[in-house]
Amino acid sequence: MIDRKKKGAMTKEELIKTGFQKAVPIMISYLFIGTAYGILMAQAGYGVLWAVGISLTVYTGAFQFVLIPFLQSGASCLTIALTALFMNSRQTFYALTFLEDFNHMGRKKWYMVGTLTDETYAVNCALKQKEEYAEEDRRRIMFIIAVLSHLTWAAAGAVGCCFGSMLPFELKGIDFCMTALFVTI
């Protein structure tokens, strides 16, 4: 019997199913943290479009939590840019690990670099170490994981923002969830 995974003959459905299965732990964590982010955005006076727009374009969980008080205080663009650069510089080093893979992904390369988070990096490393899939299939799975994770984060931010705008009281301490996540990890 031929091992279809080794031969790179995974069907589109198999790729999506595998990518989804690998992304589930990321998506579950993003549901909770993204919702907390959305609640904070709503309580800071920003609507769903702001929460989703920032989640789709900035997409750096820890910095997004820091960005809220920056937006409220009218911080300068330079301050915001430098803080983002320093807080997220580790992703640059993560991307170095996957330069060869990303270079083989054509136009998807820039999306992969921009959506490489701590969580997707860990899952991608596990995929690479196992050598369970053919190179091209593994790259497609990595892309599916990135897309599902990104969309889950943005959707959770939208849900949180809607929920947060309906709350008749302020949730003190919810911004601590990012610290709690890093302690747990």
C-alpha cells in the first residue's frame, strides 16, 4: 500500500481537514484571548470595525492589547511603531526558521511572514520535525493553519467587541489575560 502522505498526494479535503485539526488548539486559545481583546476595544469606545480591522492588519495579540491605551492617549505614531517593533521582533527570528518554506510559497510568502505568531510557529515547527507530510503538502497545511488562526482571532475580536458593547458595567482586570496566557505557556 502506498503512503499517500509521503508521496504528496493529499487531496484538497485532506489538506483542509489536517490543517483544521492542527489549528484547533490555536483557535480555541484565540477565541478566549481575542474575545477579551474585543471586550477591551468596546470598553475603550471602539466599534467592531476597529477591532476587526486592527486584528486583520496588526495581528499581534500582545501588542494589540497595548495598542488600546496608546489609541486612547493619542500616542505618537513613532511611539506606536517603535513599541510594535520591539514587542514583535521575535517574529522576525521565527520567520528565519521558515525562509526556505516561505520562499517556495510564492505570493503566500508575505502572508505567512505576517501571520507567524508564537502559536503558529510552534505548530509549524512540529510539522517540520515530524516529516510526516510531503514538503508541498506541509506548506499547504501551514498556510491553512495561518488562515484559520488569523480569521479566528479577528472573529473572536468581533464577538468580544459586540459582547463588550452590551455590558452595562466595566470589566476590571480583563487586560491581565495576556499576562496570564504567557504565565500559563
